Amino acid sequence: MAQPKKKTSHQKQGQRRSHWKIELPSLSNCPKCHAPKLPHEVCRACGIYNGKQIIQTVAAAE
């Protein structure tokens, strides 16, 4: 396997790793209960997805 001729400097390592940052997940609001939820997932507060009741929750049973 080929070996590098010179050591990679700290500056070049940092430039390469500059895009490794962690991003927070984007949140949207549930159209029914307005609780924050991940897009394209069932709302954990009310159990609604795409206007349909998918899972039964305590808040939805009331």
C-alpha cells in the first residue's frame, strides 16, 4: 500500500475535518397538537401521521 511522503500538518487535518460537525435534527410542528416532532415520523404526543391516527397514545385517548 502506498505511504505518504510527508506528514500531514495540523492545518491540513483541520481543513479536512472542518465538515465533521454535528447538526441538530430539523424539527417541525405537529399540525394537530403543535408539539415538536421529526419530519416524516409519527407524532409522539398525539400519534397522528399524515392526518391519520397511527398509534394510540394517552393524550389521544382522552
